[in-house]
Amino acid sequence: MQNIGHRIADMRETKGITQADLAKKLKTTQSAIARIESGKQNVSADMLKRIGQALGKNLITLSPGTVNIQIEGGKKLSGTIETNTSKNGAVGLLCASLLNRGTTTLHRMPRIEEVHRIIEVLESIGVRVEWKANSVVITPPKKFTLNKIDVEAAKKTRSIVMFIGPLIHLINSFSLPQSGGCKLGSRTVMPHFYALQNFGVDIKTTDKAYEVKTTFTSPEEIILYESGDTVTENTLFAAAKNPKTTVIKYASANYMVQEVCTFLQLLGVQIEGVGTTTLTVTGLPEINQDVAYTLSEDPTDSMFFLAAAIVTKSSITITRCPIEFLELELLKLEKMGFQYKKSKPYFSHNGVTKLVDITTKPSELKALHEKIHPSVYPGLNIDNLPFFAVIATQAEGQTLIHDWVYEKRAIYFTELDKLGAETVLADPHRIYITGPTALKATELICPPALRPATILLIAMLAASGQSVLRNIYSINRGYEKLIERLSSIGAKVSYLDEF
């Protein structure tokens, strides 16, 4: 009952409804709602149904893969939308908070599935996490207890591997469940193991867990096996409490890594080379301070709305776009014919991330002659590449998308065919898309990967008629209140939960 109570409280707060407001809708008392949310009162199926109706969620069948949406496509979007903070930044900072023996407060924390799973794991090992509006207050225990770790929550997020870097400073020997998350080919965790070996960490994998043992050492230099985001963050966590200097080469300089660096610097860790592929880190033997940090904006969230505006030929303003992580995407779109205006740059709350406001204009696009492919920063962002697939359906000519990073993601792009797109899959990494095509409404099930799922939603916004997108858990992993935000700029999107 306590778990369902927490979910009710979270959904109520996400909707901006007080306990008194919910009590009034249900014709009960605020104290009764408080007892339900704290898990101190049994709730009948009828009451769960009534609460679900009041909150717009089906609590009786609330589990991953049960939420469906209906889209009335072919509508113009209008108005202004603000860029949200990022999933990738949020999970990195939640893991980084394990380094701090003081209280960490993270403002503008997105209420998304990935964040909920990480918080559930944190709470299960003794961390106290309290939501206050859109902030989380994280207080570590005197002693961490991993024997009661929430295995189910841990298995649902690949980010669990980033617990290793902080935990080696706290526990000499521990076990973590094998991670999950998006299903995108064989995304190996071996680069993490190779990097952490330099700190005296030995990791053995079983069918269900990572078995970790450490005799901490202080490496002078680490060459990363690949320039990955999470492996760079994990290595930073390991170096953060090493008072000697560690040079990390071939590091990722992507937005979430830069955000973790900004947070670690706030904790007192010295880091040189932020935004480059060589990071020089001088850590602290102990980190114990009360800190507050406001998360920065998500370039993939800005890119979602840019793509939605382009395929629906709409004029909208997207505020707080982290421009340094969108410049190449915008340049390629410009060469395709996309027209837009951007404001003068200003800074995010962290005083580091540069932002602009972008106003889109309805544009006629032409396919680029050269292939569109991702790269590590400062190349085209790997998570922004899928948006070019749906954009290509509306560009005159043939576009080649080369998704070399993941073995299976390009295959998911062929789902656009069911909406009327014209694609040819050359191999598991390359897909040709010919446009422009008039997209048509249909009913689809979300693929189990975040970005491919979002481009189907964008395509449905452009497709005339009524579409249904089922099992949107993969979208909820990374986007907060996306349906409500789309509705705020004129999209005809609604939930299809059956009560």
C-alpha cells in the first residue's frame, strides 16, 4: 500500500492538485488522503478507480506499458513551450548525490519514470529522498544497506551501473542488479569495467548481478575504451573522492557530462577541461556539505518540439533551448530549408549553460545530399538523430540516415512506413527515407526505445485523422507531462486509459 500511496502522491503533485483538492473531488477528507498516500490506510478497488478518474490515470492497472494515447493529427501548433530539464542530466546528478555526505537539493527535477526508478533504488539502500514541489531533497544514511536494494526498480534502468563509481568510496564489496532500460542492441557495460579497473575495482557479472570488489588505488591517467556519456560520468565519480589528480582521456563532452562536472565543482571537486575530451580531476577525500543545484535544460526536449513544429508546418516559440548542444542540428536543418529566428543567448540557472529562444516558421524542406549521422559531442547528438528520420518524411528527395551507434535503432524507424512514410532499410544501421509524403493516421504500439517511440508520436501529430499510440511507458521514461505540454500548444492529444 505504501508504494501505491507514493504513486498517488506523485501523480497528484504532478497535476498540481493539493490533498485538499483531491479530497474535495472524492468527497472525503484531507486526512484520509494523507493516510492513503502514506500507506497507512487500505484502499478498495472502487476507491482506486475514483482516484484514478480524478487524476487521469488508471491506478487499477497502473504498470509499465498500460497507458495509451489518442492523437487527432493534421493540426497546426501555436504558442510557446519551455524546454524541460533532461532525463540524462537528472539520473547523472541523482547518482552523483551518493558522493555527498551532506544534504543535496536538486531543483527542477523531472517527474519521469527513469527518475522514479533511480529514486526507488536510492530509498531502498537507505537514502531519504523527499519531493518538495519540483525539487528533491536527498539525505544520505549513516550507513548504506544494499542487502534490501529494490531489484525490480534497478532492473528497469540502465543508469544503475553509475552507482558503482560513487559506491566504491563507501563499500568495499557489494552487488548491484543487472540493468535494463531501453532495448537497443548490445549496449555493453565493459567500457565501465575497463575504466574502473584503474581504481582497483574488480567487477564480475552473473546472470542477475554485478559483483563489485575494490581495493582503491589512485591512477594518474585513464584512457577510456570509448567516449561514452555514462562511462565518463562513472569515471568522474570514481575520481571525485581521490585527492590525487586523475587525467581522463577520450572523455565524452556531452551535455549531461558537462552538467555532472558543474555539480561536482559545486561540491569542491577540481575539474579542468570541461567541454573537451580530456578531463583533469583533483578530488576530495571527503565531501560533506549541504548544496543546492538547479538542473539545466535538455537539448533533446528542444529538438522534440523543433521536429514537431517542422512536420506540422507550425510556428511556435521554444524557450530555454541549450544552444551549444543544438548548433549542428540547426545548421543541417537550415541547409534543408528550415526557417527560424533565435534570441540573443542568456544563461541557465546554473550560470554555465547558454540558452536561446527559437521561433519556428513553416518551411519547405529538401533532403541533404550527404548522409545524416550522429557523433560524439560536438557532433550531431546521438539522441537527436531519430528526429531527422521523421523530419525526412517531409523533405523533398531521398535522405540517408546512418545510425551507426546502435545495432537495432534504425530498424525501429521503419515503423514510420505504417504512417505512410516511404523507407528502405539498407542494413541494421542505414535507412533511406524519401519525401515528402502525406502521413496517414493509424494505430501503433510504442517500440521499447525512447527516441524511436517519440518520432512515431511526432509523425501522428502530422498525420490527418485519428491515431492511437499504445504502451507509451518508453516515452514516459524520458519526457515529463509531454501530452499536457503538447495540448498547451494546440495538439489534440488525450489519454485513452479505460476505467
